[in-house]
Amino acid sequence: MTRRLFVTTALPYANGPFHIGHIMEYIQADIWVRFQRMQDHEVHFIGADDAHGAPIMLAAEKAGKTPEEFIAEIARGRKKYLDGFHIATTTGTRRTRERTPSSRRTSTASSRRRS
């Protein structure tokens, strides 16, 4: 019986660079995801940033950047590590404080299309 699984790791808080603790968790999740796919299960491996909160605003201010620029730089830095370990998530997203109703509809609609 094929199962539909949704897998994620803890969301790395985007106020500092990716580190060994993050990559270890991604590797562990990736192993489990690959095993489930080998069992012919449908697996959605979701990667995301936790991009919400005062620590991010303070770190961005200290770096002389907007929070959005700072978060984008952190996300770009992670890509080289994930690529180096051949880890590919189904989707990459960013959790922020504000989501518009239209973005909720879009994410729900895109989830349905992938099903």
C-alpha cells in the first residue's frame, strides 16, 4: 500500500549561517525520505526557513541589511551545503509572520496539483 508522506526538519532560524547541526538533521531526514521512496511511497520533503522574529531583525540591522536581504543571503548559503550532500527537498519555503490570503490559496492549490 502506497503512503503519502510529508517530511520536514526543524526550521533553521535564519539569524545566522547554516551549521553542522542543521546539516546533520537534513542528512538524517534525507536518508529516511530516500528509504521511503525506495518503498514506492509518495514523499514530499519540505525545506524552509523560520524567518520571523526580533533576532533576525537585530542581526540584519547589525549587518547593515534589510531583514529580507539578510534572510535571502542565509538561504543562498545553505544551498551549497545541501547540494554538496546531494540533498534535494521537494520545495523550499520561508515562514514569516505575515501571509496574505492569496498566498495561502496559492500554496494550497499547488499542494493539490502535486497530489
